[in-house]
Amino acid sequence: MTVEAEICKGAELAVVVLAAGKGTRMNSDLPKVLHPLAGRPMIGHVLQALEPLAPDRIVVVIGPEMEALQAAVQPHTCVVQEDRLGTGHALRCAHAQLRNWKGQVLVVYGDTPLITADTLAALCAAKARQGAALAALAFRARDPGAYGRIVLDTAGNLLRVVEAVEADAATRAIDLCNAGLLMGDADLLFDLLGDLRNDNSKKEYFLPEVFEMAVGAGQRVAVALAPEEEVQGVNSRAELAAAESVMQQRLRQAALTAGATLEHPDSVYLQADTILEPDAVVEANVVFGPGVIVRGGARIRAFSHIEKAEIARNAVVGPFARIREGSLIGEGARIGNFVETKNTTLEAGAKANHLAYLGDATIGSGANIGAGAITCNYDGFAKHRTEIGAGAFIGSNAALVAPATIGKGAIVGAGSTVGGEIADDELIVTRAPAKRIKEGARRYRETHRKPDNKSGKE
């Protein structure tokens, strides 16, 4: 934990997350901040970044008819901004939940999923170290464009925020821009909110105006700097895709730093909760869904897809494998190309090297599953399990009709369809006897040959 985070943990801190925006440019019925980034809703990343600060309270401002968002941020308190009248108005809506709060208030945005705990801590620490009543988060913009410019005094304190449309040429040349996030003493901040006016073209209450109001009242406003990428809001699918790219690079770098090997990092897609232990190896073009743990020494080969599963030490998965929810690939087990598992455990050393479907099954240690073998786990109404004992051998193209129990060391012959119980060390073959018809192939061709195709060729 950083020194800044330690400073913040000592303060009484309430956080207001502004998340009422419709996200019109997303063209979606889903609230904007619920759109996923690395498998986690955008607002979930923001809430995670707040955790090291250990806030006493978190209040989320949502819009009308956002029950899904309210459920997603539980157990935090939600307040509804019935009329979207600007960021200042949104913070006013949160005041009802913080009316008796006497500590600090940190205001963040639910659509800035790339914000980090270190940057939030730096904002808190800047306010504390400079003895300021308010603190603003700023960034140096590559293209300041339409951002509000921050004007500083000679001591580096904020004087005012000037919107781009109101700025003169000298002010537009400033590259220090307002990120929107701020922190302030609760009493002062809410007093200033009461004096906000909406005499502007949009008839909205703009939160940045509190800075100049505080300075006019003789208060000091500190400024903390953030990397530009962290404070970029996500308002469209294109911006979401750009944020996904940044998040993936962060996750890949974190995995490499923690000791995993990514042989072609840019082709591996991770989730926010993916766990790759030290010495796990991931080859190219692997996609991880949510809830995956890959233990040390395991190898995930190219073009595999894994979700809600655990891969044990020294196991090998892929290439071209699909490991679905509820699967546990045991220590030293092997899943080969075009094998799919679902709700299935392969115990230590078990193998399914190619072309198999294993659903709702337990495969005992050292068992071998042949090519084309499947567990027939669904009867059209319910799922049923298949239990395969240690050291069993399931021949190619076998169909195991669940519920089925295959004993230890048993052999199911290739092409067999079996179900029920098969005893330990039993061999079972249900293959139909071969039927040989002399000259049958020739007669078949003659019967099916068209009159105008005497050669039998297409």
C-alpha cells in the first residue's frame, strides 16, 4: 500500500459515485456503467479502486429505472437522480444520505473504469498535505480540446476552471485540464452546492464551479495530477473498446510481473479476476472467461477458451480446447485438441487427448478417454452424471449414457454405447458384428449410378 493510501485511511471518508448517465451514445438498454470491461462492469472497477482507501461510506447516484445498477452495487447505498440536471445536481441528490457527515467527501465517476487506487490516494493526500479545503484531480492533455482548463496561481493552487467555450486564446493554450474528480470537506462542499446556479445554456448545475466559489471564499484548492488514460470517461462503444485495450495491457503486465509466462501477450485475453500463478504458461490466442484459476506449472496451449474453471499444477490444456464452467483439470491431467468439458473433474494424470465431450462427469486418476468419446449427460429433461474410475480406458467413439458408473480399470470398447454400472476391471463391448457382402460395393455403385454417368464419376 502506498504512503498516500495510508494517509487517506486515517481520514473519515465518504465517497459519492456519480452513475446516473444514460449513456445514449452506447445505443444500449443496459445502463452505461454496467457495460463490462475485462468481464467486470465499469463501475465495479471504480469500486475496486476505492477499496484501499477504506471509505466509511459509499453512495451511488443512479438514474430512474436503473434497478439492475442498484443490484450490482450492493451493499452500497443508492440515491436516484430523477431529473438529470448536471453533476452538481447529482451531488446534491447524494447529500440526503450524507446530511450529518462531517468528514471528507470524495466524488468519483462510474464511467471512468481505468482510475487506479494510487491516483485516488494521491488526490486525498494532496488535499491533506497542502491543508486545502478542496482538491481537484487534473491531467495533462495531449489534445486539450473541449476540456475545462485549470488555471493555477503562482503557488500551484487552483484559481478557477474555465470551460473551453468560454476560454480566451491564452487559456485555451493551457494543457492542464479538469478530470472532474474532487475531494472536499463535507460542510464546505455541501454549502457551496447550495449556491450553485444554472444560468447557462444547458440549465444545469456544474460541479466544477465550486472551485472558484471556494477560492472566492478564501479557501485553498489543491491540485493532484493523474495520467490522462486513467480519467478518460467511457461514453461510446468505441471508447469502451479503447478502454478494454488499456485494461488488457494492464492485466497482462500484472500477470507477467507476478511470474506467469505469456508467450504472445498481446493475443491473450484476460478477465479482471483471472488468476495465473507463478510458472503458469499461456501460449498464443488464449481467451479466459470469468472465474479461472491456472496453477503453477500448468500450460494452456494455443487457441483454448476457459471459463469458471481451475487448471491444477502441471496440467496441460489444448490446443483448441474448451473448458467450461465447473471444470477442474487435475494435477498432471491432459486435455487435448477439440476437447470440451463442462462441470467435469479430471483427476490427477487423467487424459482426454482429442475430440471428446465430457459433461457432468468425474474422470478418475490415470483414466484415458479415447478420441470421439462422449458423455451423454442430458436426456431432454435433466442432466445426469457419469463416474469413471481410476485407470479406466474408454475407447474411441464410445457413448456413455448417463447416469453411468465405469469401474476402476474397466475397459469400454471402441464404438460402444453403454450406461448403468460397469464393474471394476470389466471389459464391455457393444459393437455390432461386422456384416460382409461380397461385391456389395460394386452393386451399390451400379444401383446408384445415373444413366448419363456410366463412369460413376461426378
